[in-house]
Amino acid sequence: MTTQVLLTHHHREAMENASARGFWMPLPLPLQPQQLGAVRYLSAVSYGDRSIRTLAEISSFEPWRCANGVEQWLPFIGQLLQLPRPIPLGDRSLLSGWLPRHREQVQLVDLHDLLAAGRLSDLLSRSAASCPLPRQAAGLVMSGAAVPARPGARCAAHAAPGRRAADHRGPSHAATGQD
């Protein structure tokens, strides 16, 4: 089992805030519980970012049932790790339709491949096929253009329809300090 990095979209301070409170937010991960063990790091990319500089350790996942009944996964976050060198995002045209643009969208990439890449887009440009991220417009989910992705990089982007901000409640055990 290879170590995976979960890429998602959020504002620049989101990873620091999540590390301080100990958890991220529920995410729609189409993975089986036994597959979650390989997902050990998270990085959030915002609109203005040009590189990935920091990874957050994922200590565990908890199942999370949203108000609409959809089960998602809540990542518990440990410390933030500064990368030895920033990993530039690279060619935006290759990343278009693959890089998460909404906070409910995610992609999984192999940690070793990410650290070895000159640019994130290099992982996509030398590979076979992947599924695109859905895009939301006017309440509809539309597929973006298919973008090649390297084998092992999974498309894990399926936002729950009807999702509301109220669905982002903290875990009931967060106040007790239990992991």
C-alpha cells in the first residue's frame, strides 16, 4: 500500500486552522474503510496558489453522516509539515478539470511521486487516464474535460448534492479531547 496525499481546495489559512482544532471537514471520499489507512497527508490548494508548500498529517478518519444522510469521512489532522522545497503546480491547462476547485472535491496522489515531481502537472502529463472532477454550476453537476492522470492517482471527487454549510458541524467528541 502506497502513502497517499489528499489534495483539496480551500483558503490559505485553512490548514493552519484545521491543525489548531485537530480536524478538517467531512469529505466525500469514495474509499472503503480499509483503504483510508494509505491516506496519510492532506494539502489544500487555493485559487492564488502557485505551489504546494505544506502537508498536514492525517492521524485518522471518522465516518460522518451529513444532515442529508450522505456518509462522508472526517479527517483528524496532526501537525503541519513544511516541504523541503515547494512543489510548483505547473501547467494550469493540464490541471484544469483535475485540480480541486471546490472544497468538497478531492484528488489522491502518491506521496513519493509528488515529492519527486518537478511540478504537480508533471504527474498528469506522463500518464494514462483519469476521471475529471465534477463542476457545479447553477445547481447542476457537470463533468469537466477529461485530463490524463498518472496510474495510482484516483479521481475521488463527487460532491454531495444539496450540501449545506450547516453540515460542517464539529465532531461530538472534539470537546472531550478524544481522538
